[in-house]
Amino acid sequence: MSDDNFYADDDQFKPEEYSARPKQGMSSGVKILLILLALGGIGMLLCCGGIFYAVRNVKAKVTENKQEITEIQNEIATINIPEYFVPQMGMSADVIGKKILMAIYEEKEKDGGLVLMSFGLPNDGMVDMNKEFRQNLKQQNQNQRELKIDKTEQKEFEINGEKVEFTFAEGTDKNDKRFHQVMGVFPGKTGATFLFLQIASDKYNAEDIENMIKSIK
């Protein structure tokens, strides 16, 4: 992704970047962080003290194999991802009967990325899923770039019979490089699914991104 990380913040839509691009391949430390990232969301699934039981009973798989990442993505949702986003990492974990899935894609010239994540939970209004997903992405590392958002727009799409709002935003990083950002929670195959995308503005194609969202099944 770029020299900085790929993520974005929220209160007034002040983004927090996600996922530093590893140099010379993905280190085992980053793989462990990725697992811990997903486990951070288990708090939504457990009662007090249950986390220890869950961690002991986690069956997790992290992969950089492109075909396996695509298979994980297909478990999350059917979606037509633009070809300039290439598979980077995937994760699948079983925790107390809930399946946590994540597929991460990187823009082919390292100028952005796309994340699909599901905790196997319903989006029933009891939890702010957008906030929970963003917080759990942020936990992956602390060296995060903030974008200064100066433009936002809500766009509504119908996905699996539900009307879903996605937030489309624009802003600049600390080097004044401009990015587009898109995020939203939609009904996926295993439950509420978070889509987070960020890409340099000179690579952004609005038609491609909207068609990708419209393709979700």
C-alpha cells in the first residue's frame, strides 16, 4: 500500500488508516497481529471471562495464497472486485461457533487497499457494527496514518434485499496525497460484513467501485 498505512478514523469521519504494507513478504509477527486483530472483536460475542475459553479454542488459519484468499472472500460475499486489487492476505477462524473471516486486497501499485471482514454476527442494531469493525481493524498496529477528510457523501445500495448506506469520502494524508475512501456494513453470507476501501485519488474509478458494491450477493 503506500509508505504509510491503510486505515481511517470516525467521529466526524476523521479516518484512521489500516494495514502497513510488509516489506519483503509478510512477517510471522504481522500474521500473529492479524489473528489478534480478529480476536479483538470477540468481545462482542462473549460474556465476562469467556475470552479465555475462546482463545484456548480458536482454530485460525492465516494465508497469503491468492486462491485461498479468494475462497475466503467467496465465503464472506459474492463480489466482483476490480482486477487492480490483488489478494494479499486472508484469515479464517472458528470461535465458539462463530466464524471470523477476513480478506485483504492491495492495489497493484501499492496505492491503496480493500478489506472485507465478517465476525458471523447479525446486524440487528444492538451493536454499532461500523464502529466495532473500524476499531478492530485499528488494533492491528499503532503506526497509523490519519487522513484529513474534507468531503463525505452517503450513497444507498440494495444488497440482499436490504437498503445499505455506504460512506464515500475524500481527504489527504500527512504528505498531502489525496485519497478516496469507501466503507459500509452490509448483509454478507455469514452475517454483518464490513467493507473498507481506500485508494489514491489518481487511481480512483467511481464507476468501478459502485459497480463492485452493486455486484455484492
